[in-house]
Amino acid sequence: MLHRNKKVDDINVDKWVGLGGKFEMGESPEQCLLREVYEEAGVTVRDWRLRGVVTFVSMGEPDETLCIFIYTVSDFEGEIDFDACTEGTLQWVDTDKVLDLNLWEGDQLFWSWMLEDRGLFSARFVYDGEVLVKHDVSFY
């Protein structure tokens, strides 16, 4: 997990998030996954699973909609470089401890769904500032 504690003016300040980032031009979601994990942790992902798609709607500042793909990784090559990420501090967190971290409320929901192995999901989280005001989800 990544503790977002290094970036100035970070909307995620002091939150724990998974590794990831924005697509580069022409990338598929899987290519983005592989690149971002390598950039942020220094390892090459060998086996992964798509767990869900989440649409975040922000009604505050900034007013925006963002879509992310959620993957879990079950195999990688290399040693994690815990100092590689410039956005925060990387830390290995046991799966059963993730919900104890300072997560966004929506992240708590999708982590619960993954831990319960509810299947592939598509969710929408509507935030007003840092407050989750509405959500809906479909499982497949």
C-alpha cells in the first residue's frame, strides 16, 4: 500500500491507496498497471486479476469524474523498492489489516468486496469534498 505523505497539495494526503496512476497516451489498463507498479515499486508484475471498475464523481473542488480499474497482483518479479515512490511511503500491509488503515470511504467499500470475493464489480462513488454522499454497485 502507498501512504500518500510526500506530495504537496495532494487530495489524498495521509490516505492509504493502492499503487497506480494515470494512463499514458495509447495505454491499455493492463499496460498502465504494469508501468505504474514498476515505476512506484520497482517490480515486474507477472500475474494479476481485474477486480473492478470504479467511477469517482467529485461534486466539490475540483468538479470532475474519474474512472479507475482495480487489480490485485498475485505474482511479481524482483524486490520491492520501498524508497522508489515519490508520492508517498510504500509499506507491505497484510490483507487482513488493510481496512484498519486511513482509507477513503469508497475504498473501504471496494476493499470489503474484494476481501469477500464478491466477484467483478462496477461501482460509482459520489463525493462532496471528502464525504461519500452516494454510491451504487453491480457485481458480475
